[in-house]
Amino acid sequence: MRITPFHVAVIGTGASGTLVAANFQRLAPNGRLALIGNSPKPGRGVAYDTMYRVNLLNVPAGNMSAFPEDMNHFVAWLERRLPGADAGTFAPRTIYGDYLADIFSATVEGNPNVEYVEEEAVRATRGSEFWTVQLGNGQSIHAHAVVLALGNLLPPADPIDFREVQSLYWKNPWTEDVALGLERDAPVLLIGTGLTMVDVVLSLREVGHRGTVHAISRHGRLYQVHKPYQARPLADLPEDFNSPRGALRWIREQVRIAEQSGSDWRAVIDSLRPHTSTIWQRWDITGRKSFLRHARNLWDTHRHRMAPEVFNQLDVLRKERILHIHRGRLISARRHGSLAQVVWEQTLTRETGVLDVARIVNCTGPSRDYSKIESPLVSQLIKNGYIVPDELRLGFETDEDGRFTDLQGEPVRGLFTLGPVRIPALWESIAIPEIRDQAKTLADLLVKETIEAGIPA
């Protein structure tokens, strides 16, 4: 194991880690880089490690390049893999996983300046000159800068006690066997009505399942669908956006105006995309709590939309009464022969219902409370005050450059992150278009603080 320090060590080999490593290597081919992670499929991460071809991207191919300076990169790659594809194609996520895996391989293989360390990082401490990262095998590496690319977590705590039906309950909806091993007509319950639910429904259909599927959430809303529209760019934010209430009032008024002129509400929502971080940062903690409590679901279902072909498949399943969407909450689950008997309560009427199902899948989406992550590295960094969970438990506190900030609010020298971890500072920080730009910006900064600063490695 190398003793002298690397310029940069990236911990995490999913999409975020792969993108920042690839951008750094492109900018500084002679920069010394360590990629640390023990994933069996490096490059893909949770979102793109699926075997089901019906799980499509929610963003068209033209906006899914790994490199912001080459926005045709993914489209050109995809056209070689998927005849007939173009910039408007909503590609299978498994194919996008192949794309990221290719980028990971191109970054690592045959490059004497890049080392792929297939180990878990369990501890990191800062010395006077560099960071020491301890590995699960007892060895250590040293780096002048460390990037924690933590990615997404499993869904949050179970909504009810599933111990009595544990063998029928899937907490992790992203495992390959989530749709396997069921009788063709077996009834299924999915907790959540968001995009994860959509993936599981279509995965079940892909493997031949034809039974009834129930999906339940507090609001019972499905995500909206992508449709073409005439763009309405927004140059400056009005003062309405100083509060969530004002923002909602402005959006409703602009949607009304847009529809009167023959446009579409999507044009209004998407006009805010360049400004979402600014809007989020304008709000104090009270405003953010109010948004999360009252408007988050409404925003998410309109902001993060489904591919048209996915929406059409769901529409057919609902019309055929195969997919049932319920608005309510779970109360209990007990064993009933070979099935799980689930009692639930309707949101509006408070009436209770009973569902007998052969499988229950938690589709509530990834947790954002990284303080509860089962990682010795993260636990140690929190304990030592290097990283601080935010008050709303959406991620960790960071500065505008992606540096972690400590208990005193001061940037921690040489310790960076990107992606979902930065939600507390940026709000929109989970999709490839945002992570791609963060990766390039962070790679630029890492080059300046290591290579251009004359630090040897």
C-alpha cells in the first residue's frame, strides 16, 4: 500500500464518486488519485444497479452526460448501444449504469496515477499536512484532500412493526430479488406512491407478475409526467420567494397565466430550476420546516417527473384495476396463513381497511438522515466533529464549495462532499444534472488546491 500521500482520495464508488474522480482525472491526468470502495459493481451506485430494463431514467438522455463541457457524451455513447436512441430518449437505468461503469473503468484501468482500493474506509483523521484514511484490512492511505461520496441510503425506519411478517417484507426496494419469487397472481403491497413504487410495479410486470398491486401513501399522489412545453425563462426572482407561502402563491398565479396563454405548468416549475438553491437559502429554518411539512410532496410530484412511456403503462394498470392507489397510513401487520394481513387507515375518512398480501415492499425512497448511517467512518467523523448533521436531518452541513463544516461552522480543511449529502445547503442535489455540475466544480477546486498549489504526491 502506498505510503506517500495521494492528491485526492475519493471514498465511495457510486455515481457521485465516479463523476468527481473522472472529472479530476480529466483535468489533471498526472494528479494522484485514490478511489476507495468495496462495491461489487463500482460506478453504478444504488440508483443504476438494476437488472430490470423497464426502470427508465426520469431525465432524457440529452441532459444525462457525465461531463458538463460535453453534453453529447452520453447521447453519443447511447446511440452505439441502443439503435434509434437520441437526446430525447428516456434510457433504461441499467444501461445508464453501464455508462457509469465504463467511465469508472476508463478512469482507473491502465492509469498509473489512479489507484482503485477495494476496501471499506473505516476511519479518517486529519494531520498537519494530510488526511490518513484507515481501511478495513488494517492498512492506511494518505491524501491531501478527501471526498466523501456517500450517495443514497436505504429507506427510513419502518412505518410499523413488521417483525411478525418479516419474511414477506422487503425494506430494500433496490435489491434484484424484489420482484422475484412470487406466484403470478399474488397480491402485493407497496409502501409509498413515488418513483420507487413505479420502478417496483414495472419490475413486477417485467418478470410476469399479474396480481393486484396496492400502493399506499399519506397523500396518495402519483408523480407527474414529462410533456413538451414552451420554455419561460425566469431572469430574476421576485420577492414572493422570501417565504414558502409567497412562493406557492407566485407559482399558482404564474401557472394560471401560462395556461391562459396556451403554455403549461411545467414551464413555470422548470423556470425555477436555476434558482432553487437560491430560494432554499433565502428561507430561515422556520420557513424550511414549513415547506417540508406542507409543500414538499406537492413540489416533488411536479418537479421530478416520469418518462411518458412509464406514465402510460401505469395509466393502463390503473384503468385495468391492477394497480390501486390508496391515501392513508399503515396501522399493523400480522401473519395470516401464508400472507401478511395489513390494517390501514384512510387519510380523509379515518375508516380502516384490510389487505391480505404476499409481499410488502418499502418504497418510501432513500433516507436523508445520515446521522443514522451504519458506517464506522461516518460515525467516527461525526464523533470527532469533522462532519455535522443538519438540524432538519437532510444531510450534513457544508459550505458553498462542498466542504464539510465543523461544530463551530468553520470549513474543515481538505474534506469535501457532493450529491445528496448537500441537500441542506442546496435542496436540489440528488439528480445527475446537479451532481454532474457539482463534480466538475469540485474537481476544478481540488486541482487548484493540490496540483496548482504545487503539492507533491
